[in-house]
Amino acid sequence: MGTMKNNSKKKFEFSDKTKLLLLSFLIALGLWSSVAAGSLPVRVSEQVEVLQVNGQANWYYEVTPAVVEVTYEVPLIGDKEPPVVFVRLDQAKWGDQELTLQTFAPTSGRLISINPSKVKVHVEPIVSKLMPVNLLNMKVEPGQVIVTGPETAVAKVADIKTESPVSGAEVMQLKAIAVDKSGNLVENVKISPDLLTVTIQQAKDIVTMQVAVLPQFDVPPNVFLKSYSVRPRVVTVQGTASALESVAFIKTSRVTVGAGSSSAKASLQLPEGVELLETEDQWVTVSYSAERMVASEFILEGSVYRFLCPESVQLTASDIVVTATGVDYPSTCVFLGKGGNY
């Protein structure tokens, strides 16, 4: 018998060195794939606040909308800081306008779009006014506050109120609130001081009475005030008996008079310790009729006499009587003086 040959083949295996090289290659390939994938841009959209820069300290700015949608691209791996979106307020003027938004793109990416790309900007001056504080059956310290804010908002403020008093307390500090003629809260104004010391007065100490309203006028020398009226003519006020003892009338703020007929709103100037009932308005309407004054000269008894009279008054020499003690003339005229002899 012949000898049998073994035809089975030996199983192939990598050497340990080869296995180590292959493993190193696979690790390097994975790292390269990760880096390559991380460098691919990723698109991101998010809401970003509009920053306001270069504004004037004494101007009020209202920017609409305050937030915009920004789309930008950044790498998959790494920081994804959004772009900075801002509007330059030094380019704005008083009134309403549209301004284009500007941006700083992300450090490692690029900006795609801003929606909207423009914002509406309203600009007006910031003003202040002094206002009295009058509260029903309450003593308030201080009795006046300063209201500061945009011009249109401050113009709406008709009265200063406080938050609701604490039940049972006699003396307390309450936050001041600005309201309009309808009693609605006025936004965007600052009150200084914003806290008021309020003392609740007992009802038995309070007296209520009706008082006439007395208008106050600023009349230029060349204008004659013919007549005036005020509505309402009487207001109801209250206060302690001692505070009301010397009050015969309530004065208004001063109304500047010009030639012709006109009317104006005037605020009531309340003495210390005197308040209006809550049903009363702090403003009254003052109407007036006025005319221009004209100069006239007359030669009487060898001297020149000068007068200033309303246009409607036809002053003649017969209206003037020179006496040993002075000069008689119509009460609507003003005697300017006596000139040289003729």
C-alpha cells in the first residue's frame, strides 16, 4: 500500500504586528471621518434680540420688533454662537423711521439671513414736569413729584395716585402711580420720588365745600382782555377746617392771552392741605376775548397826552378831561404820560 498524503491546508492568520497596523489604520480612518464630518456646515435659525447702540441719553427710543429671526451656518463641532444683531440709533431722527439692521457674523461661521432686515424706530425727547399729589382723605408727603419720560407719555399724565393703602394702617409708604384723565395707568414714565408717605385722616376731621374758580392770565402790554369765562365756575374741595378757613377761591394755572377769541385748558392750583373730590376734574376750560391795543396822542392845553386803547375804542379829545389833580379818561385805556409843550 502506498503512503496517504495530507491535503488539508493550514488556516491563514495575521501576525500580531499586522493586526496592530490594521487597528492603527482603522482608528486613524475613524478620526479622519469625524474631523471631515465636523467641518461640514450646519444651518441654524433662532430668535436674537436687537441691540440698541449709540443712542442719546436725553432721547427716548422705541424699536419694533425687539427680536428678529437669524439664520446662520456654523461647523457641526464647536461653539455655535449666534450673530450679534444691532441698530445704530445715531442714524435716527425725531419721529418715525425705518433703519437697516447691522450684524457681527459668528466667529467660525457665516450669516445667511435676518428676518426682518429693517426695524421701525420711534424717537422723541425725554421731558419732566412737576405735579401735585392729591389723595382723598389722606395727607401726602411730599406733596409734589417729578414725572419724567417720553414727551407724549408725560403729556398724558393728568394725576398722581398711589397703590391701594394697607387696611388698618394709619401711616404707610405707597408707590406713586401716574394716570391719565380717564384714570388709566400711563406707561413709560418715571416718578421721583416713587414712594410717598401717606397718612390716613379721620373722616370727622374733613370738611367739604364748594369754591369758585379764579382764572389767572398773562396779558401782554399791547393786548386788552375784554371778557372771560371759566367752566366749571365752581369746584368741590375738601380738607381740614383749618386748611379751608382762608380759601375763598381756587386759582388756575396762568393762561397766556393773545388778540382775538380763544379757549385753553388750565389746571387748578390747590393750596396745601386742600384736595378735589375724586369726582372733580383737575382741569378747567378758560375762554376769553381780547383785542389789540393801539396808541393815540392828543394836544390838550398846549401839551401832548399819550394813551393806549383797545382798537374798538374810538378815543377823542372830548373823552379826555385835564384837571388840576390829573387826567380823566375811559377806564379801558391806559395813560402813557404827558409829553412836551406845544
